[in-house]
Amino acid sequence: MSRTQVAIIGAGPAGLMLAHLLQRAGIESVIVESRARDYVESRVRAGVLEYDTAELLNDLGVGERMRRESLVHRGIALRFNDRSNRIDFPDLTGGKTVTVYGQQEVVKDLIAARLATGAPILFECAATAIDAGDEPSITYRDAAGGEHTLDADFIAGCDGFHGAAREAIPPDAITVYDHTLPFAWLGILAETPPVSEELIYVNHERGFALVSMRSRTISRLYIQCRNDERLELWPDERIWGELRERLGSDRGGPDVHSGKILQKGVTPMRSFVCDPMRYGRLFLAGDSAHIVPPTGAKGMNLAIADVRVLAEALEAYYEHGETALLDAYSQTCLRRVWKTQRFSIYMTRMLHRFEEHTPFDRRIQLAELDYVTSSRTAAASLAENYVGLPFESTAGLRKVRT
Ligand code: PHB
């Protein structure tokens, strides 16, 4: 039997970042992760960091490799009617940018920095029981099949959408909002230089496409596909052909050069919110509490915003015995969650092909794109959301209460 202050389930961006924030505040934690280190470090996910997410990594002293290897982007293009239209972030947001750096790179950096301090991450340890009552504990099984119990003051459920944490909450204690979109993304990671300096979001009759990147030699490319898409129907040549078609490569658009495909997969599109994000002494953060569709690359950023709120609340508790911030946790997070949900749905609806669209709906969609790329006011709203809404610190609430 062992004990810590905060037991964290999951070594993804939320769990790892929480552990670092707590450590900075002198609060002890143990991370329990069901997968092996190698697995969590190689999961390919999105790769755009909001301005404040990148700043936070720097503030925590874990941004050194990011500063060296990432690409700072000052805009994106929205492409429709075979024309690219640029949205300039610094100009529209008072100087903000985004940072292109793969989620798994963030995860690698956070793991390395934590292990370097000697703080624990228990890999290949799967939580089998979670007690969120007055004496919280988690039971987990290690790789050799041994069962252990970890007692804690609080439990942070950072174990993703399919994790054990949300499952531990009685269904009648939460309201779940679930919205599935009628398509998915077929994504590839390929050894080919980015077709453009910046990301291009494409609205095309045949469906959405996105050209993104991980470095100056590796591209990350997506095309809208069916929800139940079968990968075997997509040999490499078909993917490259479809990308060229949607990008308008033969009609003056950017040309993609086919390279070796390193990874191929289907990303489902879904919105999901669990309300509240707390049950007793169990706090959910990141994908365990909410999923956003990937258009806009908000998933990891939202997870990190959650744990910033949670870390502030736990700090107030350990410093002053103050529980107001913990009590406000769910409400504070959900305000940002819903605004981010709104933005991700807005981007998704504006850019994808919907089977049920009438010619009228299609005209409205094109008018939306025309508006957002020709009105400075509309473009500023998109840019503000894309670089990340301001983080609303709850420290003010603490001052009022103490
Ligand atoms: C990515 O590079 O994986 C990516 C970028 C932007 C998005 C989604 C995914 O909106």
C-alpha cells in the first residue's frame, strides 16, 4: 500500500502536464499509465500548440527541444473555389502565433523531464478500481499481474475517452452530450516536404482536405472520408490522387509530391462533453471529459487548459485549505470546453462536405468562407480562437474568498 497527494491516471498531455504543474507547486503525485512508455511516446495525434500552450511549456522549463525543432506559424490558409485565402494571426490577434510540434513530442519531453527529477510514472499499470469517496484510492494491476492500491487525497482522471476514470462515475451523476459527425478523416504521415509554409484547410466539392506538417521533411495530410472507411480501399496512389484533386494541384493549386507513407489511419469525428467533470474527489481532465472534432486542433490544448485550472485549485487547497476553486473546477473548465466545442464545430461545418446539403446549404457554406476571409472582424474571431482563447485564471476567485 502506498500513498501520494494526487494520484494521476494517464500519462498523456493532461496527466503529464498536471504532474509538472503540481511539482512546481510542491505537490506530490504518482502517474499510473496502462500502456508502455514506448506506446505513449509514439501515438500520432494532432500537432498544433496554441500560443499559451507553447508559453506554458517554456515557463515550466520543458520547452527547450520544442524551441529548437518546432515550426512557429503566423497564419493558415482557407482554400475554396480553388483559391487560397490567408488568415494572418499576429496581425489579427495582437502578435500571437501557433507552434507546430507533434503531441507525441510534447509527451516525450514531459516524460523525460519528469523522470529526470526522479518523480514516478508507473507504466504498464492499469487502473482496475477507482474509489472517489472521502478516502480516495486507485487499485491497479502491474505488467506482472500484481495488484496494488494507491491512496491519495485526490484522483485526476486523465486517461482519455476510453479510460477507466469516467467509467467510475455513476451514470446518473453526470450528463453526457454526444454528437457524432457523419464522416471521418483519413490521415497519413508521409516523408515529403510540406507543400506550403503554413497549414491549408481545403473545402472542396469532393470533401475536406488538410495539409499539415511535423517538420520541414515530414507532412501530415488528411482527407475527409466515410465514417466506416476501410483502409484497404485506399492504396497510397489513391490517397495522393485525391489530395491533388482537392488541392487543385492541376488547376494552379499547391502540388503534393508523393513520398513514403509512414503511417495511415482513420480519425473519427465526434463532439462529447461530460458535465460535471468531477465526482467526489475524482476530477476528469482532457479526453476523459470531452472530445472535440479535430478541425482546429484543439484536443491537446483543451486538455492542458483543464489541468491548469485543476493545478491552481489544488494549489489553493494545499496552501490555504481553500476548496472554492476545486468546487468551481468543473464550471470553470466547461466554459472553455463549450467555447472550444463551438469553434471546432464551426470549423468542421464550414469546411466539410455534408451529404445532406442542398444547393442552398452549399451556397451558405461558401458565403461563410467568403465572409471569414474578406471581413477583418470575422477573420479576427477565427484567429482569436485558433491561437487560443485567453486562459482565465481562477486566482481572482481565490483572492475574493480569502
Ligand atoms: C495535424 O497536424 O495533425 C493537425 C493540424 C491541424 C488540425 C488538425 C490536425 O486542425
